[in-house]
Amino acid sequence: MRRTIFFDLEGPLSPQDNAYEVMKLVGKEGKAGEGGKEGARVFEAISKYDDFISLQEREGYEPGDTLALIVPFLLLHGVTEAEIKRVSERAKLVDGARELFERLQEGGGEKEGKEREKEGKGGEKWEVYIISTSYEQHAYNVGRRLGVPEENIVCTRLDLEGARARLGEKEAFFSLVEKVEEDLIGLYSRIDEAGRERFVSRLDEFFFRQLPALGYDVLGATRVVGGERKAEAVRKIARAKGVRLSEVIAVGDSITDYKMLREVAQHGGVAVVFNGNEYAVPYANVGLASLNVGSLWVLCDAFARGGKRAVFEEVRRREEEKRWREEEKCGVFGGFSGFEIPYFHNLERADERRRAEIIKLHKAFRMRVREDAGRLG
């Protein structure tokens, strides 16, 4: 049986938040090719709204539905699927991603392959899947660069041309979206505790009352693969392959991944949070903070040799080796200089205080790898 691994895309494989970059096409600056600040602010505001209501666990809403909520603004500004593809072409891969995928798909490097042959096992090839909130125009592009076929990618389908055709010349729709866009930036600039309720209330009114009254179901029009839908995708693939979740690895980093990570961890599999934030770290059982996702190979290799137990033994050994470096370099992040090494953590053993330290470390790596996108939930 081939080993199975599920990757989130944005974070573990590519540092770019593609929807964030696409929203920079919105507004006068964006259309002039100047990296629109207006569109970026709109995306940041809606992303923060997504964080707020995801944590409320509203029925029918999942983390990552930001990508459904921004569609009215893409329609307003005439953003096309071709433009989304062009933005995706600029996306970098996280260091080590290409080499990691080659190893997984080929059953390890030369050394690993020879060792397996001696043991009579041959190279352990992996079945690699990408489970991504990203629009299909981005997910398929990155998957192609990593050698992952489209049938192994579960992502968000986006049909802007079809949505435009269904809307026609609905002036009331576009006037409403334009007015809310103006309001949104002002409300977001005053989003302290006092202003949060007004901010959330205004967007609730827009997305879930005003737009439906005009015949536009924002969540029904774009079904985003995030939150529980990621966990659902993992379960569906595992059933089709006839594997237990205890026999898989899942890799994620943010609020859209926590239910997938929790699902795999609770069923005895290995759930790895890579440069994660406070929304993801508590739900994984292994942490990896690194500038190079290729560091994950040691965990995959251990898993192929001895399952979860071997992974945790490898983590324990590496955790002990690095502990002195963390104590020496990670106390004050103003002078942090330990980025040159990967940090592995057994999150099952981490108490609240230790988990807070790990989150702090992960977020430092996250900002280094993802830059502006690292600030998003």
C-alpha cells in the first residue's frame, strides 16, 4: 500500500496568498499595475471578518470562505480568470518543495532507495494530494509545477464568467458592492474592541441579507474548500483508497486547516503544522518550523519505516538536539538568529506555556517565509 500525504498549498508549498495578490488588481492602482493598496485593504478586512465569524463556528460557514466573500468585489472590478492565472504564475515555491515532492513521488533519494532495496522493501512511493482553499486557477498551476496531477488536487472552483452572465447588467448589485467597499475600509481602520461589533454587523448585513435580497447567494455561488470541507476531502480520499486516517500525514498552517489537522490527529495519524499560527498549532500533533519544507522528509521517511511511533521518536531525538538552541536564541525575538535550522516539536506533550512558546517560534518563521501573507489568519 502506498503511503498517503495531504498538503495544504498556501504556506507549506507556496508563500503567496494568491487571492490577496489578486485583490490587489482591485481599484485604480491595481488596474494601473501598481499593486493596488485599496484592494489589499479590502481583502485584509474581509479576512479579519472571516477569522471572527469562523471562531463563532456559525452554521454553514467555514474558515477560508473569504474566497467566496471577495467574489462580488472581483465581479465589480472586472477581474478575469486569465488575470488570476497570471498572478499565480508569479508565485514562488517554498524552498525545498520541489525536492521534497520528487523524493515522495520517487520513493526517496538514492541513499534511501538503496537502503530499502537491502531491506527487501524497495522505494516507498507516496500518494501525494493537495487539499487547498485556493482557486483552481492557482492550485492547478502550483500542482503542475510540483508534478501533482489535477485529479489529486481538491480546491475551490471559480467561474467568474458564468457569474457575470447570470448577473447580467444588475445595476443594484454593483452599486451596493461599490458602496460597501467604501464603507469597509473606513470600518476596518477603526476595528478596535469598540468597533468590532459594528464592523461584523455591517458585513453580516451585506453578505447575508442585502446580497441574497438581490438574488446572489454568496456562499452558494462559490463553494470554498476550507475548514470542515478539507477534513471531508481527506476522509473521502482515504475511504476511496481503503486507508485508515492513522496511515496518513496531513500538513497545514492556518485556520483553514485546523479541522483537517484535528481529524487526522484524532484518528491516530500524523498532523504536521508547518510555520503555523495560533489557529492551527493547537490542533496538530507535530510542529515543524523551518525556512525549508524539505525538512519534512525526515518525518515522512520515519513514517514509512515505522508509522506514527517512529515519527515521534524522530521528533524526540531532534527536539533534544535543538533544545539548547531554542533556549539560547529564542528568548527575545528582536535578536533571533536561529532560522538556519529546522525546529521539530511534539505537540501532544506541550502544555499551555510550551505551546505559546512554539506558536511564537512558528510565527517568526511564518513571517520570514510568507512576508505580508503571514499576517493573515
